Amino acid sequence: MCFKVWRAAIGFAYLRAMTDPKSLLALETSPPCFSAEAAAAFARDIFGIDGPAKPLYGERDQNFRITPAQRPGIILKILSPTELESAVDFQTIVLDHIQAMDPSLPVPRVRRTLAGDAYAFVKDAAGTPHMVRALDFQPGRVMDDVEPTPALLRDVGAQLARLDRALANVFHPGMGQKIVWDLRAIEILRPSAALIEPAQDRALVEAVLERFLAFRPHLDRLRHQPVHNDLHPGNMLVDADATRLTGMLDFGDMIHAPLIFDIAVTAAETVGTSLDPITYATEIVAGYDAVNPLQPEEFGALFEAIIARHALAATIMAWRKQNDPAGAEKLAALAGIGIAAIQAFLAAGKERVVARFRAACASRPSAGLTARRFAVLGKGLELSYEEPVHLVYGQGAHLFAPDGTDYLDAYNNVPSVGHGNVRVADAISRQMHWMCTNTRYLHETVVAYAERLTATLPDGLSQVLFVNSGSEANDTAYRIAKAVTGKSGAIVISGAYHGITEISAALSPYHGPQAQPLEPYIEVLEVPDPFRGRFTEAAPYAADADRAIAALQAKGLGVAMLLVDSAFTAHGITAAPPGYFAAIAAKVRAAGGLVVGDEVQSGFGRMGEAFWGFARHGVVPDMVTLGKPMANGHPTGAVVTRPEILEIFQRKIEFFSTFGGNPVSAAAALATLNVLQEEDLQGNAQRTGTALRAGIASLQGRFPLLADVRGAGLMTGVEIFEGGTPSRALAKRIANAMRRAQVLIGTEGPQGNVLKIRPPLPFNGADATRFLETLERVLAGL
């Protein structure tokens, strides 16, 4: 039997219920109870559609399909007396607006009355007036009966995104309606959770409701707009093969609300039996984001909204079981999935679920990606690890695979202030929206960054020449050195790496002279390695500089430049003896050459105890070269030098880089520097790096293959020996085993036997703990 509404003024009680916690009459909105014959008469007399009436489900409205001989007919909706005319006007205007904004969206079209109106009034047996309206019938299969595939879920998400884009710029007072299915109504409905049985379900739901109430203030900072707020499977139609969405129904719950409410409804309730609730939601979110990209803060809010939607449904269900059993039956299917879904989301944890959402949004179909990569990039471009890792999203010191698997990044130094840093990304986006041009025009950000950068360097290093990478910076430094000294000889450390241009590659005897013969203008110095080398003190290593200088002078080239990476990264992060860099620098300067500090890897606070790597060695270079970490991975580089050096170079050579120092790169670099300094990432590098090396060293007693642990800040090298000798193979085994355990490291050193650990600078204590626990398990399993 239909629930009878005894008071025509129940609409006022409904509004009061949303502001008075003592009243829950808002839940007593069962549909009217007109006969099918009456509905058919309304369709014929009011809308001119003659045909039999078939009852359809409706939570608040009484719905009928009217099917005339000339199909497809209409959906006739007889509204509860609680419905306000403003809400119906709102729906009418919105549906007309959608048709104008996106005509191909599969939404209902409003059928006007014979008098040209959007609705009319009819009375029930008690004389209570009800609005009656009609929508054109939409063919399709109700999605309630479908086991959705990932492809269908993504299509649902995409169509919802199109709908929200079409709704974004519509306004009507009716969108302020108060409904129980508005997540913000949890504040009013919270006491009804006490009716939930059994007790363990009640405790779970109450915890989620309290969690959402605590989160409620954060909603105010999110995007708001009109939302459908009810796009669940019962309000969606699909084609015969269930491959795409063909209809979106029932706009009666539209409200003005946070945009994520729309996604939360669909992501929470569009489920089946073949996948877990998080996977269903992830596919919806990914489909949505591909059309209407989510903002960073909306991902976390979406997690809260999804579990809150389930908790709200459970609360309404409990109230109706006690007060409206017929209404409760209609919620049975939804209530059946809620508790298990909440448990799944909470068990996975917000961080992991959000990571899955983000990863799915960043990922695109990639079947056969390895083969496709080889086909277009060639097989010579190395892939890390025996099992290549496919990554689509990063945050801080973490990277995520398409399925949301969380990899701890202990390898990538280029994103110095962390993957996906919002401040850097926003700076790039904002400046690119405004302008990106060359440095032959005045621009505040370029100058401001140069001022801030040089303020971190020793006195005298006060002028900046911008380029696009560390390779270009080292190439340019050599050109400057030649122009200033009138000489052409260069000295580097054996096995060093300084870049990929023809000059910087020549200055990089990275794979040994047998792989690429040295150019005649280059001399290499013996690696100052006190662990494996011939000496433990600086003086005998530094003496090799005398030989190199003499060799260049004998060739008639002289010494233009000494180029040193003060972290000795390519050598396995060698801990050079104290005083070594200062000693060879003095010898080169005495021979008339300039000293260049390659700070691409050791600069910007990475070494912890000093902002610049060269400062740890008591050296002030004549030039400092910088690269991509200065802008968190945005293609940027620079040479910083003294005014008199740059003046000589620019007097002799007209040097210009189209993109070097462009406003977008400058904005990225300035944002990176701001984050470094304001978040004390240098201090974090010192604290976390020290703890990390101590933790690795503590394993040496159990695992003697850890022959040496060295480094500074977040730059660590671990020497791997097997049988008393360096082992490249064992180092590779460890790196691959760490990758399988979702921790990324590399290998380095002349013999490839050094574990290279140089994570993004936000790498914190929890990350270090995870790293150490994983390393211990890996070593125990070798």
C-alpha cells in the first residue's frame, strides 16, 4: 500500500527537518499512489500521449512509462506534494540548458504539456495537489541488471564528466533544495545511526559519519556547482551489449554542492561482483578525470565522500526500517553493498586509495608498451631493472604504477622537492598561461630568481648565464674557460659524468677510455677513492694533477678548466679524502686554469651539511654549473660565475640561448628554491640521510656483502662485495629484488657494484624505515 501523505503542508515540515535534528519527516517522502489508469489519463489529457501506463520505481515520485502505438512514448512523473515548484523549474531549466551546451548527452528531454507548460497540477482523492510532468522516453537497458566492465565504468565516468561540464554554468534558486541524500545532511541525520544493527555495523558507520563531520569544513575549499547527485545504476541506461552509457535519468536530486559529490555517488554505487569496490570506483574516477580533470585536493576529498555516501545510505536505511518499511525495501540493494565497501576502503587506507585514483587518472591504455617502446625508441635506450616498471604518477618520494602500486623512490634526484610538487606545478602552469618567451625582454621572475640563487652562493659568484640543462651548462663552462684563459686543456676525474653534448660527453670518461678514446685536450685524474684506491690520504691523489697539468702544457694546450662533481657520484659516491678538491683546485689555478664545480647532483641542499657540495670541500669555484634539479625536473640549467669572467666571455662571444632563462623555467626554479628553503629540505636531507646510513651500516654485521656505506645528506653509496671482491652481478640482484619489493634504487661506480641511493629531498623518516626494512628482507632472501 502506498504511504499516504496526510498533510498538504508537509513541504514545510521537510524543510524544517533539514534544520531541526529532532524532526526526520524529511524521510517520509514516499511516492503518491495514483492508479495506472489515472496516469494514462493524465498523459492523454495533459500531454497528448495516448497509451497504457506501466509503473516504474521512484523514491519520491510516482513514475510510469506511457507507451503509445507510435513508440517510444514518455515517462510520466507524478510528484510528491513535498516537491517545490522551484525545484521542478530548476530541473526543466537544467535539462534545456544541457541540450544547448552538449546536445549529444544522453539525458531526458522535457515534454511540454498541450498548453506549452513544463508541468501541470492534478489532485489525489484527498484533494491534495500534485505536480505532473513528462520526459521523452530513453531506450536502453537499466544498468542495475548489468555486470559492468572496466570499459563501461570508464564510459560512465566520462559521460558524468560531460554532464558536470554542461551543468557548470547554470544557476537557479531551486538548486538550493534540501534533501536527505545531500552528504551535508549527515549533520542532521547523524543521530539516526543509533538505529543501525548489528552493533559492529553501527560502530563502523558512526565512525565514518564522525569522520565526515570532521572533514566537513574542508569541503568549502572545493569546486562547487550544480550536480546530478543521484547517478547510480538505477538511473543509468546502457546499450544492448552493455558497452556504453545511453541514458542518464532522474534529475530530482540536483543540488548545488561540491563537484566531488557527483563522482562519489556513482563511484560508490556502480558496482558488481567481478571486481572489488575500490577498483569499480577507480575506473569511474579515471573515466571522469579524462574528460573533466580533478584538482589535486579533490582526490582525497573523494575518498571521504565515497565512504560517507555509504554511511549515509546505511543511516537512512536504518531509519526507514523502523519508520517506513516499504521505503526500506527499496534501499535494500544499496544497503547491501555499503558495509563491505566501507571496510574495503578503510582497510586499504586513504593514502593508497587516493594513489590508485591518481595513478589510474594518469595512466592510459598501454598494452605491449615495452615492445612499442623498442619499436619507436630503439633497444639501446636502457630500461631500469630486469622487470621494467611502468609508472604514471608521483607524489613526494613515491611513484605509482597504473594499478596504484606504491614504489618508494630512493633513486631519482632530479625531482629535488618531490614528484608532483603542487607549488612547482602551479608556478609552471600559471606562467605558461601568461607568457613564455626568451630573455631578450625584461621579465621580473628571471631577475628575481637570479638574485635569490646568487644569494645562496659565496660572495663573487653573482652573475648567471641561463641554459636548458646540466649538459649545456658544462659545455658552456668549457667555452667560457677557453675564452677567458686563452687555453683549451681540461682536467676531469676518471670515470666522471658531466653530460651528453659533444663537449660535455667528451668531458665524461664515464665508461672508461676503452669505450670512448679521450680527446687530446682532456686529461683525467685518478679517482680519489680511499676505500678501494691506492691511497687513503689526499696528497698522493692530488699529485696526479701535476702530471695532468704537465701533459696539457706539453701539448701546447695549457689548462683552461678543472671540472669536478664534488659528490663523485659516477664513481660510486666516493668519499674523497679531506682536502683533495682544494689541493687540485689550487694546482689548476696556479697553472692559469679556472675551477668549475658541477653541482647538478650535489647542489641545492642534497648533501645536507651544506647547501652546495663544493662547500663541504672548502672550495669556492670560479664557475658553478647547475641542471634540472634546480627546477624540479623542468628543463633548466645555468652557469654562475664572477662578473669579470662573464664580462670577458660576453665581450668575445655573443652567446644566446632561446629558452635558457625563459619565464616558465624561471618560475619553476624560483618555486623549487622557495620549497627547498621554506620546508628546510636541506635539514631533512641531513637528518634523514644520517639515519639512513646508520641503519644500513647496522646491517653490515649480519650481511658482510655490505662492504662500505658512505655519503652525505640524501646521497648514499653502498659498496657490494662477494667473496672479498666487488660484485656487479650481486649489486644488480639486490637492485632488482628491491624493485620487486617496491623500492627503487640504482647501481653505480666504475665496476657497477655500488648501490646508488639518492631520493627526492622530501624522503622522510618513515620512508627511511620502509627502505631499511625492505633492504633487510631482500638481503635475507638472497
